Amino acid sequence: MPNAPGNGPRPTLNSLGRAAPRTGWRRGLAGAAAALVASGTLAACGSDSEGGPPTLTWYINPDSGGQAEIAARCSDQSDGAYRIEVSQLPRNADGQREQLVRRLAAQDESIDIMSLDVPFAPELAQAGFLAPVPSDVASRVSEGVVQGSLESATWNDELVGIPFWANTQLLWYRKSVAEAAGLDMEQPVTWDQLIEAAQDQEKILSAQGRRAESLTVWLNALIESAGGHIIAKNSTDPDNIELGLDSPAATRAAEVMHDVAVSGVVGPAFSTSSEDTSASQFESSDAGFMVNWPYVWAQALTKVEAGTLEQSVPDDYGWTLYPRVDEDTPSAPPLGGINLGVSAYSRYVDFAYEATECITSDENQAYYMVTNGNPAASAAVYDDPDVQEAYPMADTIRESLEAAAPRPLTPYYSEVTGGLQREYHPPSSVTAETGAAAQALISAVLRGDQLL
Amino acid sequence: MTTTTLPPGRKTEPVSAPPGGISDRSRAERRLGWMLAGPAFVVMMLVTAYPILQAVYYSLFNYRLTDPGNRSFIGLGNYGVILTDPLWWQAVGVTVIITVVTVVVELVLGFGLALVMSKALQSLRPILRAAILIPYAVITVVSAFSWQFAFNITTGFVNSWLAWLPGISPDTDWFGDRWTSLLVICLAEIWKTTPFISLLLLAGLAQVPDVLQEAAQVDGATWWQRMWRVTIPNMKAAIMVALLFRSLDAFRIFDSIFVMTAGANGTESVSFLAYRQTISRVEIGLGSAVSVLLFLAVVLIAFGFIKGFKIDLAQARGER
């Protein structure tokens, strides 16, 4: 730093003299800090070293407190065999994966159970980060689970995660708009019909055009609905993964994506539009149609309770299965949700699997769905009277989950989704050639020939 | 150009010092200096040199965190992949644009603010200084979110404020286009770090001796002439230090881009590429190579400044 000339650094006796009490103060602080660290460490190991029940740590995605409550319930139900503590991961799924992968790569023993977003199980399983699911547990937890959820928890023909809750997107519509447009929503509708109806009524058709995971969710649903797959031939070797992005189905999906983006009815700022943008658009007076997760229902009701939204708005909400790409082919709605994984580095794998069975019991899944708005992975839960009351669309959600298609299951998911988001964004720029370009990019990235 | 500077300050060594040698006192001072700085120096080496060397080592491998068994030595292969990839050069371009634009604007604004601070009334000065420093005290992520919310189409107020300008409507999507996104990113950076530059320049202004100003005034120099011939030449070292620090900082931009666009629309910087390879893709080898290249770029900038502009940091400290 510039100083006035002649004011060179010159230590004085004074400043040295003053150092003495400071040292004492610092030493005190350091001592206190050390004591704090030590006591923290002791407390963490306390129950184990004293022969008490082992503490299982469950890394959860942030929610409205449901997982913490379930952890407490299962701790009680274990009759003192174990205690479950929750530890919160970052808010978005990418952040959750990044933290878990780095901790597991460092063989972190503090993780016992993890809440994993559905696309992440293959990567962790392939790396050997997940403890194998005991066969008796596997057969019990896969009973009665919706198809898509089970598929996403399976890698190399083996169950690697325990399905906990399953999400799916529905087609939401304003009853008044659909009626005015003359659309029969009892019958399956196509994207083309929606664009036409929205243009006709000058209402918004909300989807997610932002460069984020939601774009992959949309693209995957379009390609699967057209009868194709993003990964045509799967492999654990990145060089042998064959992509299906220049197939006729993928080209048709790209065409739909482009048509929606340039339809003029997707609202402003489509290329930065997220699920939350869509949800607020759908609450506005310009709302027409929207594809989105079921949380929008609970959100609208909360706003009515808070007095910031008219009751007539959710009363106008209608719902049905995800739109079709082609009239004669049933749609494959997006699949989301959380599977539980047990860390291979956990000291209590058996207890952890015991705990996952408790966590994913039908009772707890119903509680979680009603209180936190996250749909259950177990089909039976949808018959629960509380669930039926809180979610008038419960049957549609279950039906959608049965038809839902997971995003590509691969240990190289971040390369695949990153490449797709790079090439298919902004959606208005998508052409018939986009698929081939994305295929070339992702293949090059997987071979290690290109950056992402 | 004629400039007016003072001769270098006199050395403060006692007259009795042996000619050409070092007095006992300055030797003792030097030893004390090392003892005081030593622990910090060791810690610095541990926390900076070690990770740098480790990154250089990893950059020579094909190494994925989730597949450590297949780690293989590939020499400079990662560097070849990066330097032949158009994405890398695009990121370098974006980073250079952001660096040049923000540093130039900040220098001009910062100089203005420094002048205001130095000329302000004695009683106003502390308040003014605190007010100007507030943006710098804000965490970058928080500042980035504030700017994003301000320009966002659903939460923002900027569109309605600027609706009278041609080309701006309530539906203007700032983050939907490359150049408007970069504009907002640059604005956020400028807002946040101008105080830093202005503070360094204020210190430089304080260094310009009043006697020179008075002498120039007596000779009939105008305000402008005094600025160009007296003030700026005398604070050249401070200006260069400010430019250097800010350029190094600006070249590593990450937070604002991560929060505002997440790299969409070709707004990725070099740091962002390093993040995506290392943290998202867990390709430690490739990511380390990007980081090493970023490090080399930063070193190059530092050397460029120091050699190109002949900055003598010792002179800036008033030691010579």
C-alpha cells in the first residue's frame, strides 16, 4: 500500500510492549476455540462411545420439515436401536449431488442415508458409493411402487436406491379457458392443440425454457412421448454410450419444443422461465395452460389462505395427463422425486437399511405427501383418505407416475444433461439439426475430447 | 510531457552507518521483520503453493473423482483438449471483455469518487467514505442476487423505471440475450468494486505533496493542467497498483455469472469453465488444467502490468 515517504515500517517498543496482553487474550480465545471443538467432537461421538444407540445421519434435501419429523418418528419406532439425525443439503439438486459426490469420494463416514434426486443413483452406484441393498429389503421396498420410480432406483438390473417419493408433471389448465377454446380435456390433448387453443384465446401456455435441469426434464418427456430415448444404448463405458438424439422421435420432439417457444403464447422471458415463473404465470389472469409439478396446487391454496390470491383462481384449476406429442401415442410424463441411498462407507449399513424401510412406510409417505406436498412412490398411498382429501388430483398423479419415463439413467448424467442444456437452449433456436449437434457434443465430451 | 515530481525520499539510516554496509540496527530490524512475517509466510506457502502444485500435478492425468481406479497419466493431453476447444476461447473472450470494461469504468468512476472524498469537508469525510464503501462490504453473491432480482422480469423494477427509454418495455428480458446479460453482470461488478479502486486512489492522492500543487498554482497552471501534470504523474504508482489488483480480481469473475445466468447465452467465464469441469463433472484432471491455465493468465497479467508499465512496488511504498 502506498505510504507517505519516510514513514518506513519501524517497530517501536510500545507496539511490542502492547503485544503481551494481546497474546494472553489470543491464547484465551484459542483455548476456548479448542475446547469448543473438542466438546463438539465429544458430543458427536458421545452416544457411540458410551454404548448408546448408534446415530444415523440422514442427508436430506431441504423441505418443509417433513423428513426431520419422519426421522424422529423412526427413531422412536426403533425402540432405541438407533437414532436418526438429519443434515441438510443445498437447495438445488445439482448442489446436493456435488456435495454428496465429493464427500463420498473422500469416504466420509458421517453419511449413512441420503436423499437422492432420481437421476443421481447410477453415478453413485457405479462408483461403488452405495451399499448393496440386501435382497430381502429390496423385495419388500419395491412392492407396490410405481413403475417409473422403481426404474430410476435400478442400475445394472439391481435395486440401488429405496424409492421414497415420486414426482411427476401434469398438464394444468384453466377450466374457463379450455372450455372457451372448445377443448375436451377428458380426452388426451396434444402440444399442437394447446398452442392453437392458447393462441386462439390469447392466453399463456407455460413451460420451462430456462437453461437448467427443467429443460432436460421437458426435452426428455417430449422425446419419450414421441417414442424415442435420449440414450439409445446404455453402457458403463462412456465411449460405448449410444445417443438417440438424431432419431425421428428426437427430431419430432425438437420440432414441438421449437413450436412452443415461438408460438408467441409462452409469455415474456421464456428462455429464463423456471417452474416458479410458470407457477406465478398460471396464477395470473392471462393463464391458460401449464406443464408443472403438483406443488403448484399446494402453493395456490397457501396463497389463498394468506389472502394474496382469490379462491376463484384455484377453483378454475383443472388437471390431466401430460400433453401428447403425437395424437395416437400416449405421453410419457416427466418423473422426479427422491430415492434413498445408503452409503457404502456408513458404519451402520444394516441399521441404515432398517431405517429406510421405516422412512418409506406407506404411513410416512402419506404423511409426507399431505404435509409437504411431495407425492408418494407407493401406489397404495393414493387411496389414503387424507391424501385424497388434500389432493383432488391424486388419482391423476398416480396414473401419470405409472406412465412416467425417467431421465436417462447413466453414471455420466451431468455430461448428458449439461450437453443437452447447452444445445437446446434457448428453445426458440432449436431446429431439426439441434439433435445431431447435441449428439456430437455429448459424444465428444464423453470421449474426453471437448469441454462442457 | 513535462511532469513535476519530488526527488525520492531520503533514506532514514543514521549518518554513522558504515558506507555500503548495513548498520546493526537495520540488521536487527530486518531480522525482526522476518520473524514477524515468517509465520504468515509459511502459512501462505502452505495454503497457496500446495494447492497450486497439486492442481498442476492433477492436470496431467485423466482423473474422474467417481472413477479413481481408471486414473491415467496423459501428459499435456488435457491442455490440448482445452486449447483446441472453441468454448475455451469463447470463455476467454467473455472474461477479457468483462475485465476491460469493468476496470476502465471503475478507474474513471473511482478516480472521481476519490477526488470527491479528498476534497470533501473535513466533517463530511468519514460519512462519505463509509457511504462509498458500503457496496464493497456486500458479499458478491448477495450483490449478484440483488441485481438479478432488480432486472428479472417478474421480480424486477428496472423495466418499469426505464420504460421511457426506447427499446425497453415491461417485457424486456435482460437475461435472455448475451449482451444484455453481460451488461447487467458488468454493472453489478462495477457497482460493487468501484469503492475498492477509489480507496486505493484516495491513498494515492494523499501522496501528492501540497508544495507541488502550490508551486504549479503560483506558476499559473489551470486546474486541468495541475491534474495532468502534477497530480496524476505523482500518483502513477497508486493507479497502477489499483489497476493491477482489480484486473486480477476481475479476470477471475465467477459469482455474478453463476447467480445471474448460470452461464446461459454464452456468458461463461474462464472460472466458470473450471467450476463446471471440476465440481459439476468431477473431472479433476481436466478441471485442474483449466485452473492452471487461468492461473497462468493471471500471472501473465501481473507481469504485463509490472513490466509493461514499469511499476516499482517499492517506490509505491515510499521505500526508494
